[in-house]
Amino acid sequence: MPNRSVETLLSLMATLRDPVRGCSWDIAQTPASIAPFTIEEAYEVADAIDRADHDDLRDELGDLLLQVVFQSRIAEEAGTFAFADVVESIVAKLVRRHPHVFDAEGSLLPPHQRIDDPHVIEAAWQRIKGEERAAKTGRTGGRDPASPLDGVPLVLPALTRAEKISRKAAGYGFDWPNAREVIAKVREEADEVEESLGQGDREAIAEEIGDLLFSVANLARHAGVDPEEALRQGTRKFERRFAAMADRLAGQGQTLSSSDLASMEAAWQAVKRSEA
């Protein structure tokens, strides 16, 4: 059986990047040029998980691993770091962020020293992450004072980033006490959207819709729901019902393009009743 170790993958990537024997496309790539592929592969991993397709998940995880190896190879050629440094970094971080499981050397703590209280664990996790951010600011020369909401990547999907930003703010105590009060905020923001629609100012409308979406992300957090996943499932439900509506219309000798809104709404409601 051929060797399929990580070392083999690293060797293959080195060959593909070889200026003489390698692939011209791989040689031409830079960290910036392959970054979009890294994001795409991460989404494809999430999609395979959502579909519970284990074979596809295996393949997509391989594609995502390739992105890590690819970036590491480019960095190694530039003399900044190598794949082994990436592994060492995440191992050290896992040990450092789990003081309730490991001692400072990475050995498992004896049972009587372990901490299982989730609130204590969460507080320690946030404290350690804060220390890491402070250390990172020091490494970059401390050019800018760290924002209390730093550390949430801009490239995240907007709803996911909104949830994470609001969670960080909640960690400082800036939060609604319960979901009911967030619902009131959502209604308030919806009223402001309606008001801006009446004024016809597109910039104001966009701003108010942004506020509404941010409040909805907060509501999802309070409800213990991932807003990105909730929207994904809601969109899929709409797709499913829309297709069923089209089928129902076709059974009546109609098409989507020939049907008026009333006919489509009647078919839509019939689809919803059949699902119920």
C-alpha cells in the first residue's frame, strides 16, 4: 500500500513548487492568491458535514489540509516558518488553553486536579485568549491599542461575525438579560427599517437593515442558535417549498412564468399545509 503519511503530502507539495520539476501553476501561487481557495474549501467541509456525506467529508478535509500544506510550503521557501512550526503552534495553544486538562508541560492532570465547571473553564479560556492577544500586540510593536472586540476575522460570514462580536461584548456585561428583550430590540429595529423605507434614503435603509440583522444575530445567540446555520436551513426550506410549489402548479397545468401571485401564494400555502 502506498505511503499516505503527512510527510508524503509535504514532499508532494515541495515537488509541485520545485522551480525545475514542479507545476507552473503551483509555482506561481502566493499566500494571497490561494487564500480564496482556503475559504472555499472550509465552506465545502461545512457543506459535507451538513449533508452527512462521510465520503465527501473525507475528500473535502483532504482539500482543506492541502491548503494548510500549501501555505506552509510557501512560507518555508520564504524562510518564515514551516509545517512543523504550524503543528507546534497549535499543540502549544491547545495545551495552553486547557489548563483544566494539561499541566504546563502538556501532561494530563491527575483526576483530583481537573476542573469540570463550565463557567470556570470559559472564564479561563477568555483570560488566556486575552493574554494571547496582548502578546500578539507586543510582537507587532504595539502600533495600535487593542480593541476590546479584536480577534474576530473580517472574512467570516457577516452573520457569524455579528454573533461573535456580540458574544465578545456580552463578555464585558454589555448585553440584554434575556431573549425576550432582544425580541423587543428586533421589533424596534424593524420599525426603524420601515421608517427609513418611507423616507426613501437608500443609505439609511441599508444602515437600518444592518442594525436589524445584527439584532437578529444577537437573538440567535441568546436562543443558543447558530445564525448562519439557521439562515442556511431557512434558505433550504424555502428552496424545497418553492420547488414543491412549482410542481403543484405544473400539476394544475400552469408554470411559474404564467402564474400570477395569487396562484403561487395558494400553491405555497398548500405546500406548507402538506408539510405540516
